[in-house]
Amino acid sequence: MRVFVAVTDWDWFRFLRERPELDEVNFWFPSAEMGFKALGPGEPFVFKLHAPRFRIAGVAWYQGYCRLPLIGAWTTFGEANGTGSLPELMERMAKYRRSRVVPERDEVGCVLLRDPVFFPNDDWIGEPTDWSRNIVRGKVYDTDVGIGRRLWEAIHDRLGRTSAELAAGLHPDLGSVQFREARAFRRLGQHAFRALVTDVYARRCAVTGERVLPVLEACHIRPATQGGPHDVRNGLLLRSDVHTLFDRGYIGIDPPTHRLLVSPQLRNDWENGRDYYSLAGLELRPPRLREERPAREHLEWHRQALFRE
């Protein structure tokens, strides 16, 4: 298993530590260009405070990475960005960039984390012995050997004392069994779902191509209330009105062709719908990667259970 030790802003850390009700947080990078490929879903992301503290002070569980304009990060995560307002988030980002920030255009790199645990000060852990003060973002360690194993043993010990609920999801052995259980235990959260769906659809409505972000919404094909997972393959990015009609069964998708269906009930119930009938037959704009495209099983569920034939 890998663990990423991330250089962490004190103000971000302190703000979120005071809000234990937040089970998802956004560890954002002021520059989105570099991306983040150090971890896989379910692996631990560790908070190491920068000067003058130089201590490891907490851990969370990696869900994924995406790029969002600053306004999109705020709309999706709110205070889980580690600030109390959008202007404060803009000020923090401008400080790191040393330039003025335009929230509709300037992007941040979003490391999407779940179930953060912030250790009491007395439980903070010293830096890894090979840590260099020149590290800007962070460093990956292997938990099976050497420094990485000793580090993970210390974190595991703190988890056991800090959060019994989280510790219950971890196997006492630090090998592959624990990793599999940890991955199963850390399911994708609602905020991460919204962020990742927005990203994989390139911030465009899958039906209309609309690109005005404030009117776009991440939609579950099979609702979470009906057993649908928070997974990009169970998601679509839709304009808000199309989303509403999709959720109410007036709009559907043909599973084999991915073409839009518009129910005759729309006209019967509301004596209108001309603009939506013009969309019938349009093919969805899919994500670039095949493994991120809508799963047929979810589309078939929606067609059978919700769409008004």
C-alpha cells in the first residue's frame, strides 16, 4: 500500500479540525496543471504541517482527483475547502499564486478526500527521517517496508486511539488484507461524486452541450435512495431543467444507443414541452474514457423503473 505525505497549510488544517461533522474535504492545489497520480482510491493521504510545526497531524482517504474552476470547487465543497467563504478561498489562492484570481476561470487541482482524522496535538508524529525541507507538495512511501512501514504503524496506532469507528474498518495486519478492506470501507462520497462527474464530462451538459457551470448538475442515473452508487458510471452532467425531467421520468436514455428519449407524458401532463421534444434522438456526449461512461445496468434500471413510456 502507498501513503502520500502532503505538505499541509496550517489555516486549512485548523479550520477543518474545528468542523468534525465534515466527512469529505477538498485538499486543493493552487495550480491544477500537474495533476495527482500518487495514490489509488482508498489509499491514505497524510497531513504534514509546514513551518514552523513540521509534524504529521492527521490522515484521510483518497477518492480521486479533478480540476475545477475555483467557483466550481466552492459550489461543490463549500467550507470543506478549508475556508468560510468564497472571497476567503480566493484570497488564499491568490496568496499562493501571487496574482489576482478570477473564480470563474482560474482552476484549482482538487484532491478529493473522505473521513479525515485530525490527531490531538499530543499525538502528532515527527517528520519521516528522510524528509527534505525542499519538498513542496509531498512524498509517497511504501507501507510495506522501512520508513513507510514505521510511519504507517504510527498512524495506525493514532487511528485506533482517535476514532474507534474508523479503526473498526481497518484490519490489524498492515498487509494486503487491510488494503482491500480499507478500499471497500472508503466509498466515494456525494461531494466527490459531484466533482468527478463534472470533471469527466468536461463541464458540459451530456445532452445539450451547455457549458455555463452554475446551471449544470451532477445527476445519479439510479438515485442513491434506490440503491444507486456514488460512481461516475452512475452519473451524468445535466443542465438543471434536463436533470429535473430526467429524475421525474419525462426524459430517459435508450441503453443500447445512448440516445435521448422524451416521454409523451410530458405533453399530456403539462400541455407543452416543444423545446424538449426537439432533443429526442440526440446521442449523449460521453466522457473521453470508456471506463467512465454510463453503465448499461444503470441506464436499463432508469428506463424500466422511472421513464414514463
